[in-house]
Amino acid sequence: MNAKDDMVLALSDAKVGSEGILGSVDLPDEVSHYLAHLGFLPGASIQVLRRAPAGDPTVYRIDGVEVGLRNETARHIFLQPAIPAGAIK
């Protein structure tokens, strides 16, 4: 596993306020195609906006569109988090 792989996390594990680039979607074709129509494509910019009071679903902004996803779906979508400018040495 290389350093880049270490930085990939499931979208369901991303904290509210975080953002990054969508890496991959590991879901059945029918669901993947539906999500692709909503903008969930590799390379798309994603922001984690807010979670429901009980923690599920979560609202994400992807290319300017807000989409709510349940954790069961979001755990199969992988994100490469943005690195804060101050974290690069």
C-alpha cells in the first residue's frame, strides 16, 4: 500500500466540513449509474455538508448539487480528502 492509498477513505467516514475528490464507487452497476447521473463520478469535488440528528443520512455537495445519501450507500464511495495547505511540509 502506498501513501496515496492511505489517504483514501469511505465517504461515510468523512467528517462534516471536510472535502475531497471522489476516487471510486464500488456499488452494483444500477446504483453506480444512478449516482453517476447525480454527479458521483471519479474526479468530482465533494463536500460533506451536514448529517441528520441521528447521524444518517448525510448531505453532500457534489459539483454544486446537494445530495443526501444513507451511510449504507456512502460506505461504498471512496474519497481522497483534500489536504489543508498548512499540512504540506
